[in-house]
Amino acid sequence: MSAASVERPHDEHPLIAEANRLMDRNPGYRVEIIGGQLLVTPPPDGPHARALTTLMLPFITAGLHGGETEVLQGVGLWLPTDTEDYAIPDLVVADSDFDDHLIENNCYDPVCFRLVLEVTSSNWKTDLKAKVAAYAEAKIPVYVIVDREHQRLHILTDPVGNEYAGHRFHSPGQQVTLPDSIGAKVTLDVAGILRAGQPRTAG
């Protein structure tokens, strides 16, 4: 699906205009602007998609989709870090009235996001560094990273400035219960999620 047209004149938002051109020319690629820099991510691989589906299930089972909140993939999040900054997290838990919080360019006010989640790909450093700072500045209460590069799950909470005061690492074999602030009790099986995010070998 091609990006929506920018509400303001292109000369006022040249990076967004370029981001939209890139998305139109490269279907399936994710284009974001973080810290005033264009970030282009190739389409995700199959294990990335499988990890996302595996992750959605406990959120939906806990009742987080269809009531006060919704569980969504690929929803734009407007960032306060620069005049044109926005991100497109892999998965979010958002207030059900998020449609009322559209800001620009198919991106929504961070106030309606209770949790954002990223499954790392080839650009894993962005998820572990640039997006940590960006989501903290946006005051996203909970940021979850499925770190396929290092085979662990990160749970970041309590944003302060451009950092999270709480940052816990979890390894396979652990069960992780997310903060109640997301709206329901959700427990994640670290091993199952990381296994879903790995290529399956024949045999």
C-alpha cells in the first residue's frame, strides 16, 4: 500500500516527502525517520513474521484486542525527537481510540500507545540504540525487543528523557510477565518466541 500524501507542503517536510517516494518505489520496505535520518529496512523474512504471530497470540488471548485496546502491526508512531521523525514499530498495543490521534502521514500521537515491540532484523542496532532513545523521548511506557541477534528478550520500562530507567534482559528458559500498565496480564515464553524467530532446518 502506498503512503498517504503529506498534509503540509513538501518544502516544509522534505524528508517525509522523500520517505514517501522511497516507499512508493520499494513496496514492502519500511521507511522511517529517526533523529532526522532516513532509515530503510528491507521486507522482513519469514521467521520475523512467524515471531510476530507467535507474539500476538498471548496479547490477544489476554483480551487486549477489541476492547479498550487493540493489538496492531505496522502502525506509524509520530516522534517528538525531530520535526519529521516517525517510526513504524512491528507490533503495538494502542488505545482503541487511536484513530482520533492521527497527527500526520499515517502516524499517531504516542500518547495512545501502551507498548511498542520490535523484532530485530539486519538493522538490529537501530532497535537497540536509536529506537530506545526515540521511544523513551516519546514516553512509550513499555518497549519490548525480540533480539534475534543475541538471542534474548529486552523489556524496557519507565522512560526518563531519552533513556529507560528499567531495562531487563531475559534468556531462553525464562517466562516474562509484562507490566500491568498495558491493560492485562501477559506472560511471554522467551524460548518459544526466539525459536519462532529462527529459520527452521530440514530434518
